[in-house]
Amino acid sequence: MSDHSHTLQHQVIDAIQEHTQLCITGGGSKAFYGRPSAGTPLSVTAHHGIINYEPTELILTARCGTGLSEIQDILADQGQMLPFEPPHFGSNATLGGAVACGLSGPRRPYTGAVRDYVLGIRCINGKGEILSFGGEVVKNVAGFDASRLMVGALGTLGVILDISLKILPHPRQEITLTYELAAENAINTVNQWAATALPLSASSHDGQQLYLRLSGTPSALKAARTHLGGEVLPDAERYWKDLREHQHVFFKHEEPLWRLSLPPATPPLPISGDCLYEWNGSQRWLRTALQANIIRETVARRGGHATLFRGGDREGTIFHPLTPAMKTINKNLKLAFDPHSIFNPGRLYSGL
Amino acid sequence: MEIELDPQPALNKAGLVTALLEHLPAHSVLHHDEELRPYECDGLSAYRQCPLVVCLPDSLNQIQAIMRLSHEWQIPLVARGAGTGLSGGALPLENGILLCLAKLKRILDIDPHNRTARVEPGVRNIAISEAVAHHGLYYAPDPSSQIACTIGGNVAENSGGVHCLKYGLTVHNILGLKVLTITGDVLEIGGQTLDSAGYDLLALMTGSEGLLGIIVEITVKLLPKPERVQVILAAFTRIEDAASAVGDIIGAGIIPAGLEFMDNAAIRAAEDYIHAGYPRDAAAILLCEIDGGKTEIEEHSRQIEKIFQNNHADEIKHAANESEQQRLWAGRKAAFPAVGRISPDYYCMDGTIPRHRLTEVLKQITAWSTEYQLPVANVFHAGDGNLHPLILYDANKPGELERVEEFGGKILELCVHVGGTITGEHGVGMEKLNQMCVQFGKHELSQFHLIKDAFDSDNLLNPGKAVPTLHRCAEFGAMHVHGGKMPFPNLERF
């Protein structure tokens, strides 16, 4: 448990002076995500430890190198959890990496994403300054929301040092129900249920079965179960963990893996490949060897965007191409934080 | 109140009006003094300034034309919705155009299956929930001005409301924005998906107080209406007990939909006005709303009652039916106007603090209230530590407003000192520029200016608001304190 802010700050200042670029690295569990980044590795794992945890305040502040598992264990001791159920993708996953990648798990459509729970961030910008945005309170509208801007920016705007999060109590009970349904029918059904006051907390469809997780008080789950029918899935915790961590059998193939983000009720897409649905249909995993432009056009026509999540041409365009106007603003923001372009060059988009 | 701007060349007002009239009908361009007067302030009426002209466009093309002129002529542009903001964010600039978006009030699309609505910025907050009610859906954020305030203004301010403890702020409840930049680009941010490619501009635009772009379309997330709602009132003899009950409820793993606090001054004012049935002698009351399924509510009600008892509540009242729930809420919702009845003027503060510092902060406010001889009524969102001390005063008494501002400034600085923030939901606007110098250091403020530059390098959109210049902070002399702890001995002055 130690504060390495100033060591890291000096490393950044040296890099600015020596005109070298930096590739920020944590545990390395999500090194596959995005484009490969140029630059000298800047390890942040030594900047580690929980700075403040106040269970009755529902607030936790920790350094970027703190292990996700470590944080989740401490929260679990108090009956609390990270509400966005982040994927780890490895035992070495850190909080900083989870926030920089901005990936959320099965609970996302019901309780929110990483960015929804980030209350404050302390970081080093590309001028070597240590900045502090937001704080440890839930409501805060002073200044631009620079903390949330850093979520999912893949370290291209600065080195995240400390993160303050809102946390939530863990539901008293969870059960998972399964239904034999074809994909189209499953999407319809789950979106109808999501429009009524049911205690849903996760959904998925693997091509044959719809899986529905419910969370809440035992009495609320009992009432919902009577209403929803279905079969109870044994060892459900394992199922959602495997899905979240891409250990599910669907992910054990060699073809490129795409993540599609779509309006949830969008019917199954007319493109070849195997598809696994999550988030009421809003997040879809597609295994296919199809050309990127076909996938991107099909998804964009339906108001979505596509990410080449794993495999394929990692040097190419990984995230959905931006419109010229969006590209300009993204570039301007990058330079506003990192004027010498030293942080994770090219990781998000080529030239960003 | 002086507004800091770079010196502007003398403006040809007649020429500007003529140019605007090429794109807008005559009734949409107000430029005579008597037409401008109603727009001289927003909900913070202590600050007043007539703009050069007011534009009331009713289409995207008209907005684009106004923005093009603003850019070409280098005339500042201040956006305004219903003008209910409480921090002077929509205060006009003497040499600027006031862009009033209230005419853009069409609900463009309701998609019950994807649970979204796409609306224009001038749509009133409550009109969205009304329009989707027959689908069993609603839009969750409910600022107390919701019958009047616009969704565009809500996004610009990242508005909250009594239910944001459970359902979040505006930033958690919108999915997409269409934004016009001052350089004439259209930014399509997000949509009906839960995320989008590139930086999270949706988060950055939310709460940006009209400094980065003009929001012309919003896609909001709709939620299913809860099956049931229960409201519980608890009265306490000691403020400490009420504060500790708040922590205990959250600590028990219950997230109420709303958890509101009123002190004795607020209770009396509300009770005299609304007759909600509040105990007039209580030092504090808590109003706790929980929602969910029938059995879940019964379970939580029992738990909460026990917590109130353990914290020495003198009286616990469960609303027996919907009309009683509404009566209990009516007192809280009318608390501001109720205070308005007992004092010629009041000044509403908006700091947020960590919940466990509640008692000490309230005690300090009481001590200052005595020192300044200005009564204070406290009514606020206890669940998320968002304070709204109302300082009672009389603007007609010479020097009283200045004392109020000094007192209010101290409260906000105290909020920062205990680890909180100067504004939870009302925004910085014109009002809290000095306190921004207390909350942030020069590097953060410089970074904010750079973000502004990334969108609006000519500083034309709502200039002088939300983020103070470093020069102003140097004059205010507050940058020696940052986050209540870090000294800044080598303050740059320029």
C-alpha cells in the first residue's frame, strides 16, 4: 500500500523532456484490448492501495494499481459490491485498468456502467501536472466532468492515479431463470419484461436459451418468479462469471470476436456468424470472419457501433470509425489533455 | 456583477438585427428594451443584465444561422431554456445574443420497446413522463422545478431531484445528444445504445452549462414505473439522531428512492403554508420514500421503522394511502415557496458533503447564522448529502445581500473543506465563480479552459460562466486553498 504519485509524475515529466512516448501498463489483463500502443512501458502497479472506504457512505477511493479482486473482497465483507460488475479478464486485473477500459458486466443495463459510478479521478495530464476532478460525493456539478471523460479513454488522456467510486449494497438474493426461446423471441420477451417493474439484473441468450437473473429481497424474488415462470438454473453464479470473463464456451474459438452495441430491441442481424446476446440485446458478441466494413455498416444502419474486441487485424481500426466532426473534437480533447501526445499513442484510434 | 470578457469592438446592433432577420421571422428576434426586460435574469434574480438581442428560433436551421452569425461577428451566445436555473447560468451578456430554446418543444419519437424518447431541448421535464405514462414508463430525474424546467436545461446543468439517490442524475438517464458546435458542426453523440465510440462526450456535455455547444436534441432513457411506493415520516428531537438514521438506512443495504431532511425552521414554514401534518416542534424530520414490489416494500418499511426507533424518533408515520403520501411530499416540495412567505428574500445554497459530516456542518451553519444575524432554514437531499440551506434576508436593507453572499460563500467553502463540493445540482453559473477558486487549483482550472478551447476556441459560448479565469481567482485570493488542504504558495498572477 503506497503512494507513487510523485514517482509517476517525474517519469511523465522526464518523458516530456526527452520526447519519449509512454505506454501505461497495469496488471496487463486487458493488454489485448484496443490497438497496440507505442511507447516505453510506464508501470503503475506499485501505486496501490485503498485510500478510503466508508461503507455507510457507499464510497470507495483506491489507487489505480489496486487489484479488482482485492477491492471486491473487501466490499463483499461489508455486503457491498462494484455495481458495474466489471470483467477482470485475468487474476491481475486492476481498478485503473477497469476504469481506463470502461468495460462493464452483466448488471450494466439495470444498475449502470463504470462511468456511472466514477465520482472522482486524480490523474497526471500530458503536462506532468497532477489534477483532481470530482470527489467523494455523489452529487457534484462543479466544473466539467473530466473524471467520466477519462473512463474508457484507454489512458490516452492521462495517467489515472486514484479513483473514487460510488458502490452499492449487494442484493440479498439472486436467482437465474432459463427459457427455451429462439433469439428473436427472446429479445422481444426480455425487452417487454424490462419495461415492467421486475427486479432484473442480467440477461443473456446463447442461441437456444434465454437466461434471466433476478436480484432483490427473497420476497421480491419469490413474487417475480411466480410471474415469470421458467426453470431455475443451478450454479448460476458460475454461469454469469464465465460469461462476464469470456470463459463461456462461446468465446473459445479462433475467429475474430466483435462487440456490437445496439438499441436493445433490434432484431437479430442478417449477418453470418455466431451471436451471443447480453444486456437485453444491447450488447452482442459476434464471432465471424466477415469483413469489418460489412459488420460496421450493418450495425451503423441500426443506430449501433461495432468494436473488434479480440483477434483480427489489431493494427487496423478497432473501434467504430468516427464522423469527421467527432474526430475533430476527439483530437482536440486529446491535445487539451496531452499536448505532446505522449500517452498510449494509437491505442484508441490511429493518430489519437 | 461584472462579467469578465476580452474587450469587444463596438457592436453594430442594428446591423446584427438586420442580419438575424434574414434567417428568423420578426417575432423571433427581440431587440427593443421592453422586450428584452423579461429575459434579464434566470431563477437567480439577484443578477440581472439585458442582452443585446433575444432570439427565439423554432428550427435547427434557424439555430445554425444564429450560431453562424455569432461565429462570424464574434458575438457571444448564451443559451437559455425556461430560465429556472438557480446559478445565473442563463444570465444574458450585455454584448451577447440570448438564444432561447423554449420554442423547440416537440417530442420527436417515443420508442417503448427500446424504452427511449427523443425530444427537443425546450420540452419540459414533466412533459416527457406525461407523454410516456400510458406505456407504464417515466423519465426519472425530477428537479423540483420539473413542471417548468426544460430537458435541455437539465442536460446543461446535470440536474438532480429528490429521486436521484436511487435513480441518478441527468447524466445517468440520457443516452444520446445532438449538439451544434460554434464552428457549425453537428455532433451526434450516442443514441439508443448504452455506449458509443470515442471519448465519453455524453458525460462531458452533461453539466457543461452551455459552454461547449448547443444541445438541439436529447434521447432520454425511460424506466418502468415502480409497482408501489411508500412514504415514511420520522420526527426527531435531535438533529444528530436524524443524521445518524440516514447513515443507518444506507448501511442496512436499503437505497430509498428519496430521503429528505427538513429542520425546524423549514418544518414550521412548510406546515404553516401547506398543513402537511408535520410535527411543528420537531428539531428535524426525515421523509423517506421507498419503492418496489409489495412484499419488498413491507420488508423495507419494517427495517426502516426499526432504524428510526433505534435513533430515538419521537414520531413515525407511514402514509396510509396515495393521498397521504402526496400530502407528506407536498410540504417538502413547497418548502422553498413556504420560506418565501416568511421572508422578503431568501438565498438558496447547494453544497454537497459526505453524509457523516452532516451534524457538524449544520452546527457550524447555525453558529454563523447567529453571527451574521441571518436566519437559515435547512431543507435538503439527506440521502446524498446535498444541502440546500436557505438564508433568509431582505434585499431592501442596505448591505444585507452582501452579508448573505459572504455567509453563503463561507458555507460553500466549508463544504469543500469537509471533502464535498460547492454545487451538487444547481451549477456554478455566474454565482459560484469565486468558490470554484476554492474547490480547484490553477492546474484544474487551466485544464477546464483547455477543454473549453477544444470546442470553442473563440470563447463565444456562455463566456465568463462556470469556470473562473485564473486572474479572477488571483484577485479573489482563494487559490491558496485547494480541496481544503493543499497550499499554493507560488500563485501566478497575470
